[in-house]
Amino acid sequence: MLKELIKTQVSTKEIAFKPGGDPVAFEVSVLNHSSQFATFQLEILAAGVDEVDHHWYRLSPEVCSKTPPGDRTVFQVKILKNPIPGFVGQVNLTVRVFSLDLATETKQSIRLTLEQGSEAVPLVVDLLLNKIQTYSGDLIELLVRTDNPGQVPVRATLRLHGLAPEWFAHGVEQTIQVQPGRTLESIFLCQPPVETAQSQVYPFQVEAEIENGVSSSDSGTLEILPTGAADFRCTVRQQKIPLHFLEFFQRTGTATYRLELENATNVSQDAHIEVDSGFVTSDEIEVLPKLAELHPYETQQFQLIVKKRRSWIGRTQSGMLSVRAVCSDARIRTQNELQALELKVAPMISVWWLSAIAFFTIPVPLWISSCYNPHNPHCGHSGAVASVQFNGTAEQAISGSTDQSLRRWLTAGFFNPLVSQEMGIVSKTSQAVRVIRYQPIDNNRIAAGLENGEIQLINLLKQNSAPDSIFRLGAGDRVFDLRFSNDSQYLFSGHGSGAVAQWKLSSASLNTKPEQTLTVNFAVSALALVGDQQLAIAGRFNRLELWNWSRKQHKPIRYPVAGGQNQYIQSLASAKAKPNLMASADNQGTITLWNLKECLDSQQPCQVIEQWSDGHGGQPVRSVALSPNGCYLASAGADGTAKLWALSPNGHRAEHPDSGKVIQKSLRSTAGIESVDVAIVKDQVLVLSGGADTQVQMDQVNRFKNLECDRD
């Protein structure tokens, strides 16, 4: 039989304790029954209590010194608190005596009776959600659950620490009363202000303090997510060297671009400007400041200084600078992140000065005054040009004007000084022409919509300019837009009365009634064929609808810019190769690109791909047109300019140095450009426009290099 090395004896087997009253004690006698010196330790274990929690009792001594064989040590155990807060009844205690020297232990049992007490015990505090994410300006609830494990009601104060008190409209402190054994849920309403709450993680703590000063707490974090966007701007994108007459004789000239980066976010971040150009070297460029610290809702001014050495003799050189704003926080989107700037550098002596005498000795004045000059204001229309369009091959174009005439134009004449661009008058009408359209198949017929509501169909193959057919929806109901169906079987007309008519062309004749008519509650100013046999309709009040004419169904589309009675969507455009891509323009200066795939045949909302309002300086955008492949967008506005934009395969504006450049300008600064069209011929992009200056203009640019969307 093994020898018992430790002999233990307790002074009592039962003991009673009343929480809140005086401590109770008992003794434990330990005999070293071994043959060596040994140290003894003692611990009390209560059923249902964590073994590492020894705060409810006290030992004396805590550890005995080395005890010789046969010697005895007496431990005194004093019970200070209820080992199970709030519990009333009997608990089994285990007295464990052990020795590391002897590598053995012994146990004794005591029954502890816990009586009804009078003291308050610490509350148990729990945040129902310890990690919270929100946006500044949002109202959120911080939920706190408080448990009273004690035997008496507890009055306590709940306090929040770590978050700004001004974020809490009802304060960061609450007084609560929790009944014994019950749970109470409390709510702190928090609303971080948009102006001052920066995006970061805020640690906080909720504390419950009872009247005896004992407290308990729980911790959490509140993360304010980033909101807003940065906006990069350049007020003057084109500079020239020399800028002033005083710099005319200086060999090295300086151009300064003023850039502006607005941090309209709740995030502090660093920002710098990157410049990429094949026209100037890095040694010729300086950006001030090199690095800027942007606080929330702060605007930083940058200066891009370019110093360029001028050639002695030659032509004015023109080059592009691609300028990008780079912010340190990748979560923040930068609007207009890439700016395309233009720099023109004149030589010290221009070849034009050297050739001026020779130039004016040849009969140039005769050519300038002739209609072979595409910029001769005395040729072409005598009134504002309301509508222009290329034919299917872009070899010819058609125009309609308030001078009550339709004219044909030869594309080659705009680029060959020995060929006239005018092909003559197609037809003279009795009213101003609002819109003209080529018939898609064969392009041998055109439709013209007039101020008095007439729609004329004219056969271009006939020598007689009289229309083949004339039909009208109602006298005086002005025609603002026309669209042929892709198979040329139908013609759709949009009217100022809000009517949209579908005409069957095979039976079109004088006074013919339309196949069907849809009436909307706004004046119609623009139409576009989208998807498969659907028509987009737009007009006054910035209203936009889709009409499935084969199913005789129509539905509204939510336009992102609110509109009153003076707001109009003035133009719609679609691309033949991408029937779900649509562009719109309004008289508030906004251009919008749409993806209609999800909403054409379902109740899903239509997707806005991108929208911008700085393309024409905030002035009305009169006309937009998409190239057949959907890779280029042309726009024309009341600012008297026509611009060309590059698009990505998914319909966004592509980041390209030449995107958004001015292609054409009105001959009069006060005259807007009313209509625009765009076509692709071989390696060239052709832009056709007509405006209030009575001119029809055509220009060409090379297809944009490295444009992902435009790859044959």
C-alpha cells in the first residue's frame, strides 16, 4: 500500500456565509508525512466557478515555507464574497492541498451555505455589436445589454468613453435600474457629423458604475467609412508660348497652368500631380507644391510650370500634356482624374512671315471668296442649321436649316481645296426645317420634319426636288425629331404636343394616318432606337421613356437630373453595333451615358454608366452622336464648340489625352452649334456639325491610338 505523503484536516465540514455581512473563516491543517522537506500550497474550488478566480476568498499564509518531515502547517481560509454572485443556496467547496516538491496532492470537501445578502454586485455589461461601421451623417444605435447577477436591485450609471459627446444628441450618460437576475437593454443614438467626423476607426468603451463605486465595462470600435470624392480641375487647359508681347523676343518661354484639387471627402490624405508628355521633358516641368496634405473638404491649388525653349525658324508646335491627380487613399474616387492640357510654342521667326509676301502674290483671295473654301460664310445656308447627318458611307451629308432648304454636301470637298463641298439644294420647303434623317437602307431617301408639323419624304434619285409624300399628325404640331426603323419599314416622329407617331412607309401618302400613336405628358424633343424594336423618347421636364412599339408598352426611366418646365433633354443617340448603349444631353449642360440592357425588357432600373456637366462649360448641350461602333461620342453645345470623346468598351469615358478636345468652333462667339454627327472612315474619325452661324462644318482626326474600344 502506498504511503500517504500529505495528511489534511479541516476545522469544519459546513459553513454559512451572508454576502454583505462579515467574512467567515475556517482552518486547514496540513501535515508533512513524507521523509523530506516540502512546501505546501492550498486553493479553494467552488462548483461552477472559474478555477482561476480566487478573489472571493483569502489565504494566510498564501504559501508555507519549507516544512521538515513530521511538521504541521495551518492555513486560515477567509471567505470574503459570494463565489457565485447572486446565488442563494448550497455550494460544494473543494479544499485542494498540493506540493510541487512531493508531486502529490490531497482534497477535502466543505459545504458552503450562501444566505440571502444585501450587497449589490457588479453588473455584466455587453455591447451587442462590438465592431460597427457607418458613414458620417448616418444615425446609428449603440445597443448595450446590462445583466444584474445579484440578489438586490441595482441602480447604475451607463457612460460612453472615447467618442465625441457632440455626436450624441441625448448625451453619453444614462441612469438605469436593473432588477435582480434581470437584463436591461439601453440605446445610445449616435450621429457623426458630416463636417467634422473623419474616416477612421474610433475605439470606445461603455462603463456601468453602481453606487458603491464598483464598475464593469465592455469595449468596441466605431469605424467611419470614407464618403465623397475628390475633384480635379484645370480652368484654362490651353496655354501658349510666348504668352505676352514682352516675351516675344525671349528664347525660353514659360507657361503656367493653374490646377485645383478639391477633397470633398471625410478622409485626410496626401496628393501630388503626375505629368506625362512626349512634347516636354521632365526637366522642363515643375509642379508646386510637390506634395500637399489635403484635409477633409479642403481645396488645394497647384501650379504646373512648363519652361520650353523655342526654335529659331519654323511653325508653331503643339503638344499635349497628360496630367493626373494622385491621392494617397485608394478608396477615394477622383472625378476628372486625368486632364488633357495643350501647349502651343511659337518659333522666334515664323515661316508664315517668310512666306506672307509670296502667299499674297498668288490668287489666294480668289479661292478664299469661292465656295471651294469650306469656311466661306457666304456659301451654303443663309439661316441657322438645325440638323445634319452623314449617309451610311460618310461620303455625303445632308443638312436642314431655318432658311427653309435642304442641302447635300460632298465629304471630299471639305478636305480637298480643288473640290467643292456643296452638291446643291435638295429641296426648298415652305417652313423652317427642324430635323432631317437618311433612310438606313440604300440612303436613297430622306425624311424632313418641318416647323408646321409636316413630314416630307424626298427621293434623292429623282431630279425633281418635290417630295414623294407629305404627311402630318396635326396642323402646327412641330416635328422635333425623326427616326427610321433599322429595316426602313417605319418612320417615327416626335412632336411638341407630346405625341410620338409610327408611320408605315410602304403606304405613306398625303394625309395618311399613322400606324399607331403614343401620347406622353411632355413635349418630345428627342428620339433614339435602342435594343430590339424599342424607342427612347425624351423631352421637357427632363422626362425619358421607353416604348416597345411591337408590344404596345411604354414605361418611364428615372433621369438623374431633376427638371422643371424649362429643362429639356435635347438629344438622344445610340450606336448600331451597341444597341444597349445610349447617350443623352440636356439644356443644363449634362451628358449622360446609359446601359439599357437590364431595363429594356424588365422592371429593373436603367444603369447610368457615367455623367458629366463640364464638357461645354455648363452651357446647354444641343446634340450628341455616337459612332456606329460605339467608341466615339461627339457633342455640340451652346458654347459654340463641338467636341469628340473617347469611350471604353463598357461605355465609360476612356482615359485618353485627346478625349474631350474641341474639334470645331462656331464662326461667331455668340452662336451655338445645334447638331452634330460622327462617322469612321478608314483611319479617320469624321465630325459633322451645323450651327446658328449658318455654317456646315466637317473635320477629321486620326482614330485615337491605343484606344481599347476601337481596335479592328
